[in-house]
Amino acid sequence: MFFTKHRQPIRWIITIASFAIISLILWNTYIFFQKFKEQQRIKMDIWAEAMAEFQKVSLTDNVNILVDKIVFSDSLTPKILVNVDKHINTININEEKVKDSVYINKLIQQFEAQNKPIELSYIDPKTNSKNYVGKLYYGDSVVLNKLKYYPLALLLIIFLFGAVVYFFFRSNKNAVQNKLWTGMAKETAHQIGTPLSSLIGWTEILKTENVNPEYILEIEKDIDRLQTITERFSKIGSIPVLENTDVVAETKASYDYLKTRSSKLINFSLKLPQEPVFVDLNKQLYSWTIENLVKNAIDAMRGKGDLSIEMISFEKYVSIKVMDTGKGIPKSQFNTIFEPGFTSKKRGWGLGLSLAKRIIEEFHNGKIKVLQSEIGKGTTFQIALKKP
């Protein structure tokens, strides 16, 4: 109960804490990287000093064993030593590339950008004067180069972990919601079934009571419609069966039913191909989609305006457009209007367009979108269904 009540603050606390921990780790990594770089600099200073001392061999003929070890011990840091006479010596660099002068010059520039070069010099013990030996250019060591990628690897691991957790909870939440909606839909279908059976019986009685046949015909149409609705709800949660069906005839049937039961202030128009167009279709679910789009259009026009359905058959697919002269949809909401629960009306659960999208894209492998919309002028929805 506590977590349910304070779910939003807890999410913010976890999010802020996660960012704080990540920032702390990255900051400590950066500090460690800088310390490591400083240690490498100190090491290179010592190496340069040892190398300068090494140059006194010809003068003193006495090489200190420690100096000798320092000069030849480092095998990780790439170094380029440029002597006074511009002669270049390389250490820990690919021997095959050393012969390429262009490569070496680029490497010198790269090392100079990474680390400040060190001047090599020594004091001549005979003349007590400073002798310039050359200049040392060195790059980051193998360990330091690998350490550079540690923050990126850490961020990638954290990102992947977060993505796994997010999708786990998202899929778990969706599964629970799907079970809830499926159960509600099947229960609705069951509840409608009982009074529907009674209505069918009463219709048969009315036929014997000299009631105007036209009235009975309209009642039967509504009963058929209720049976269709019941069948729709009963199929939620199960995989719908698709049959090769004339989508032109099905669109016209849905149009005729909705037109006779809508406000007379709505100017309906229908433009369909003259020839049948066959696609893999579930009749009940397709009519449900058309019904949702038409009702959505009527609500957008507040019961007054022009509504038209237009179908165009192409070589590989068929396009169905539902156009209205309603209030229009902001471009920023072209995608969000298909999300469950999104609604601009004071009443309603915001499921109509969400169901339409699921029916067309998940069950029929088609596409549905807001083709165009202009505030105050109207909206056009488009359905695209593939031909077999």
C-alpha cells in the first residue's frame, strides 16, 4: 500500500540516486585516470634523466647499474627520442612502421598533443656545463589507453542493465494489463449474451403482433450488431482468424450501418473502387476499426460536419482514408493519440484508437496513421492493408 501510494516519488528518488552514483563513479574514474597520467609523467621524467645520464658513458666509462635498468626496463610506454642531430630513435613502437617517416612525424605530433615533451640534458663533469642531448616524445601507455575506455564500458553496462530492468517491468506490466483487459472483455461478452438472447425471442414475438416489418428489420439489424460486438469482445485475447475477404463490401457495410445511426447533421460520403478488392481480413475486427475511426471523427466535429471514407487500390496494398472537418490534431500528438488511455474528451477511456492500431498493425500486419491534420479544419486517418 505504501509503495503504491508513493510510487512516483520513489521512482524519482531511485532515478536521482542512480544518476548520482553513476556521476560519482565517472568522477572517481576521471580522478584515477589523471593520477595515473601524473604517475606516468613522473616515470618519464625519471627515464629521461636516466637516459641523459646514460649519455655520459663515453665520458666517464662508468654506467650505474640502476640507470641501466631504468633505461631498458619500460616496455609499455611508446617513446620517440629525437637527438640533437635530428636522428630519431623509437622505443616500444612497431618496428615495421618505424621506417615510415610520415608515420613517425604524425606520431610525434600525436604524442606532443597527449603529453608535453621532455628535454634531455646532462651536466658534463669535466666542464661542468649543461649539454643538450635531445627531446623525448612519449604517448600514453597501453594500460592508460585501455583505461580510457573504462567509463564508456561502464556506461554501456549500466545502460544495458537499465534497459533490461525497464523492459522486464514494462513487459510484466503489459502482461498484467492484457490479462485484465482480456478478462473484462470476455466478461462483457458474457453479460451481453443473456439480454441479447431475450431480445431475439422478443423479436420473434413482435413478428406475430402485426408490428410494422420495417421496425422489426431495424431491430434485427441492431441485434446483429450486438452479436457482432459480443463476438468481438469474446475474441479478445485470442489470435483472430483472417480470411480472404472483399474489403470494399465490408467497408460499405460498416459505412451503411453507421450512417443510418448517426446524426443527420453529419454529411456522409463514400468513394470506393467499382471492383472487389480482396485482402486477408477479420470482418468483425475490421468493422470495429472503421467504427472507432468514424465515431472519433464525429466526436471531433461535435456531431456536425463532413465525413468521408475513400478507398484506393494499389498494386501491393489498399488504402482506406477516413476524413473529417473536425477540430484537428496537433502534430505533436500524431503518435500519442494511439496510446492506451490517451483522450481529449472529458468522458471516455481512450481505447478506441489504441484498439484500431492494434487490430490493423498486430493482427492484419498493416499500417494506420494520421495522414494529415490541421487545427480547426479537420483530420485524415489512413489505413494501409497488404494484398495477398
